[in-house]
Amino acid sequence: MPLSRQFSTETPEETQFWLETILHSLDIGNVAWPWEQASRWARMVGTEFKLQVVREQEAGIPVSEYMKIPHNM
């Protein structure tokens, strides 16, 4: 099978699959970065989670337990 067909994005489902795969790879790959970059990325993700919790609470949306990060982290 030609390489171009193996990585098709002809359908919305295929496009979504590849976007999720790339994003997940970048997310879990941060531990391979130098410490300064990896720790900065981890802090940014934690900050994003905290802000999402605040926005969900303000909107009256139930917050998932795994999103509730202690404030001292």
C-alpha cells in the first residue's frame, strides 16, 4: 500500500484520528525534553486544568474529579 494511502485524511474520522494521535504523542513526549522545557510544559498544562475547573464551576458544569488539582501544586 502506498504511504500516502496509509496516512489518509480523506474522511473526518481519519482526520480526527490523526489529530488525536499527534496531540497525544506530543503530550506524553514532553518527558523526553530537557528538564527546563518539560517542567515548563507541565506547569502550563496544570494551569490550563485549573482554569478549566474554574470556568466549569462558574458555568455550573459538574467538574470531573481528575481535573481537580490541589492549589499547592
